[in-house]
Amino acid sequence: MTARNDRSIETLIRLAGGRELPSAEGTERARVAAEAAWRRLLAATPAVVEAPAASRRAFWGAFVLAAGIAVLAVLVLRREAEPIPAARIVAREGVPDLSGGETSVPAGTTIATGETRIATALPGGLSLRLDRHARVRFEGHDRVTLLEGVVYVDSGGLGVEAPLAIATPAGDVRHAGTQFLVAVAAGTTRVRVREGVVTVVPGSGGESRAVASGDELMVDGGAATWRHGLPSYGMDWEWSAQVAPALAIEGRPLGEFLAWIAREHGWQLRFRDDALQTRVREIRLHGSLEGLDVAAMLERVGLVTGVSLAAHDGVLWVGAGVPP
């Protein structure tokens, strides 16, 4: 074997890196593939020992190729075996920008927030946010167990099909494209819905309960208590907006920012007139909102665009002052 071929094999091994071994099944599949390639090679070169130098070079070149195929097969099988993270931590209270520092959450991990709040992203674009003093076990990408505390869920809008089941003492809480919160304290489960519909499915096989927008269901053992007509904004919801990942506004239309901030806070939008409602799609934003609270966001965007913004009693007034 020439020095050049030695270096080729050495390079392949070095590129493989110091990785964990694949599963027994993956190893066997790689071995079978390598053996098949080797047998085809032997069948195609029956007289290597007697062949001239050019033939020997061709043989060892083919050997290097076969070895490379075997190594790559192991790496591909290893990559296929790597588990998909159950979630990613995308924001923490007091740390508005986690660019390059997002943390994967493997299945089976329990997160206890303590004195902070955490926002996680699940596959499918679903946002799951944990309030202070919450404990959540991430069973998989579509299932978590709320051990205690409060969590907020935003699926991204009605009709979004990213599934999620939240296990609680009252049963599984499942959504149908919505925003809602779930709280567990001393064995009591509380479910409150801002938008859409949530279903509570008892683990004992009892009748499911549908919780709609503006409703709250509290389950303590076998007793259920309802409240209706609750607002979509206020202190019960505000904590979730405080840990939401900031919107990157550079180059985006004003209308997109207005829709985002109204959704985060449960506000309705009111425009000065129809012309302004149309024009906000064309007005472009510049700068950043990193590290700003909601009042500072509205002030900065208003200064950049020249469009006044004011929030009052669950309404964001655009282009006009708050009415008396």
C-alpha cells in the first residue's frame, strides 16, 4: 500500500472523530454493507497478486473507496440513531438573546425553573413557556408532564397541527391550535384558555371536558369548577410575554409587529382609519427590541414609524390616542 493510500485511510478515520459506537443493529447493518462491497471487489479483481503495478494501484484505490463506504455507513447509521431533542430552550428571563446559545432538552429531562422563567420551542413551531417555580418533565417532542407550577402554550395560531399532551393530575390536556395556560398546585389542576379550544381527557377514562376561549376549568379530585367570560389579557397572562423571544424587527413591516405584540398580550387592535390599517403593511421597521419591556417597545416603534401606539384595557390603539 502506498503512503498516499495510508494517508487516505488515516483521513477517513480522523474525519470520523471520537464518537460513541452505534447500536448493535446499526453495526451489523454497516458490517453487512462493507462485506458486500468487499466481495464485489474480490470478484472484480481475481488476480491481484499477479497483476502489474497499475492493477495493484487500482485495487488499493478501490479498497480505500470500500473502506470509506463502510466508515460513512457507520456514521450515517449513527446519525439516524441520534434521538431528536424533545425541546429547545430559546429564552430565559433576564437573558433576552440566546443566539448561538440555545440548549437542547433530551426526552426524559425534568426542568425546575426556580426563580426564573424559561421559554422552550417544540418541534412544529409550538412554544411552551414555564413560569417561576415550575417543574416540567419532557417525555418527548409531543408530551410533557406538569409536576407543579404554571406553563403557557402557544401553538402559533388556529388550525396549527403541532400536537402536544400535557399530563396533569386531572388527565391529559390537549389543544386544537390555541393559546392557554395550565397550572398544577397540591394536586389541583387549572386550565385557562385565551384562544381556541382545549380538551381535558381524564386518565381514569371519564368524560372529556372542552375548555373554550375565555373559560377556566379547575379540577380538584372529582370536583370541577368553571369560570366563564374571562379576559384574554391581564396579570394571569403577562408573565408569559415577559419571557417570549424578542421579535427581530429589522426590515419587517409594521403590521407584522402589531400582530405579534397583540397576540403576545391578548390585545385587540384598533386603527385610526382604514387607510392606516392598509398602510402598516408597507411601513418598514429598523433597529432592535432586545432588552425592552412592552412600554419601551411601543415607544421605540412609534418613534421609528411616526405612528402613535398606546395600550389600554386590552386594546392596542394604532395612530390615535386612547379615547376618554
